[in-house]
Amino acid sequence: MTTDISDEATGAPVSAPARVAVLGAGSWGTTFAAVLADAGSDVRLWGRDPVVVDQINTARRNGKRLPGITLPEGIAATTDAAHALDGAEIVVAAVPSQTARVTLRELRPHVADGAVAVSLMKGVELSTDDRMSTVIADALGLPDDRIAVLSGPNLAREIAEHQPTATVVSSTSEATAARVAAACSTSYFRPYTNSDVVGVELCGAVKNVIAIAVGMAQGRGFGFNTTATVITRGLVEITRLGLALGADARTFPGLAGMGDLMATCASPLSRNHTLGKHIGQGMTLEEAVAATGGTAEGVKSCRSVLHLARTAGVDMPITAGVSAVLNDGLPVAEMARALLSRPQKAEGIV
């Protein structure tokens, strides 16, 4: 299921593409643009904020999202999406998941024939329950075999500092996955390929919700036993939903599953974990969002993930609890009591 990066016929490494467009100059979009540039690609980074774009071009910095990080020379930033997309062989989407469809649909006329799209987005669309690869396919008019998703223990700040990490590039097409993996392979960033798009995307979406739950628990002052319990049972929820929707069971203990879950739940660099901690300490959702200072995808994804689970007939009590706290005003202490008072059962994924 997971393979190293090489040409299927010759076994030789796959060459990186000449030009890549990255849509979104947030922390992850900017960081991944840097990875691509370090891997040898010619990268055009599209952002809406002219101040950020100018700083990237003149000072090699994105002080708003990655303070203190010097970006490589291979990145050219622009506020003109059509210019960013002109001739791009790979189009990377790093925009907020709940606005992705509208944003990408407007850019569809500028995507080059034969281009491959890559999703860095982690979420489930609220209005449709669609995964991000489906949103990209619909918005850009691309077939599944020209779409890849990237997920794993990928905290942007650590990668921007060139700390070693691995990731998963998943596509229904081995050639597409290999092409994208080759484009982002560096001495500090190690991609593996994987054909389980459903499993990889669900891991990326649901782990944000579980990270909020862990943050809530830590904000209440609970320790490592509680953290380990929530992470472990959270993985059960992710696996349960994934299997119900046709995912491969081998994805969940891997980089996209447990790997990403551990990083997102444990690190103070995780916005979802940080937001949950603020909620656990007594902040309102509005106060927590402001204090976190960035998009925490799990805030909106908890509702869409829960709706998807209920449609599939899957029980996800932690996800339901997070949604109740964030959307219905349930106190965190009541959520904890409700989870611990559930009927006793044998441990397992069902």
C-alpha cells in the first residue's frame, strides 16, 4: 500500500516538475512552497495579502505566519492567481477547506491542461459532507487520477525549520502519487505514496477534532492518562468511520493516521490543540479563536464529520462531544462525564 518513490518501469527516481503553483500563503502553504523549492521546483505562491506577498518577494519572509524563517529563492509570490497558475504542472491547494470550492471554481479556467492537483486541506465540507479531493475534482473539473492528497505529521513550523519528517502522498493513480512525491522530496521531508485516498483524507479531517478534545482535557488540568485515552479512542473513531466508508485498515496505524494524530494532539504548534486548550480553560469559542490566531479546521469539521458519521451509521462519541461543546454550549466537564458514563464494552474498533 505504501511505497518509496521510483519509476515503476526502471526503478529510477522520478524527476521533480519544472513549475508548481501553490494556492494559499498561510503557514502550511508557505512551508510547502519552501519544501517544493528546496526539492528543485520553480514555485509560484499565490496569496491575497499584498503585504505578505511583497515581504516574501523582497525579504524571503512570511513574518505573519512563519516569523523568523528565511524562505528559499525558488519561490515567487503573487496576488495574481492566473499568473501563479500559468503553465503550472502541479497545482497545490492550501486554502481553508470550507471556502475551497468557491475559491477553486473561480480559478478553474487558469489551470493548465494535464496539470495535477494536490490537496493540503484537511476537512469535510459542511454543506455536502465531501472530502477535499472530491471538492477539488468538482471545482476544477479534474478526474480522480489527476488528484493527490498529502497528509501526515506535518506541523508547518517544524518543517520550515528543516526538522526531519515524513508524509503520505495518496492518489488513485500510482503515477500521480509518484510525481507529486518526487516534487516534494528533500533531505528533511520524506514522502511515501499510498493509494487509500479515503482513509488518508479522513485521518486528516478527524484528527483535528480529536486534537481539540485533547486540548480541552489538558486545559481542564487533566494529565497524560487522559491524553493517551483520548488519542487512543480517537484513533478508534477515525478507523471506525474510515472502514465504514471503504478505507484500507492499514492506513490508520501509519503516518497519515496515528502519526498525524500524535503530532496534532501533542504539540503546542497545533492550532486545533491550542484552541481546545483555551476552551478547556474557560474561554468562549470566539475568545479561543482569537487567542489561537489562525484557522483551526476542527472547529467547523466537527459538525461535518459528525454528520458524515451519522449518515454512515457510525458511533463517534468524542467527535459528538466536541461538536456539542463548540456548537451547543455543553460544558467541557459535562462532556467528560458523558464519555466516562457510556456503557462498558470490550475494547475494539467497532
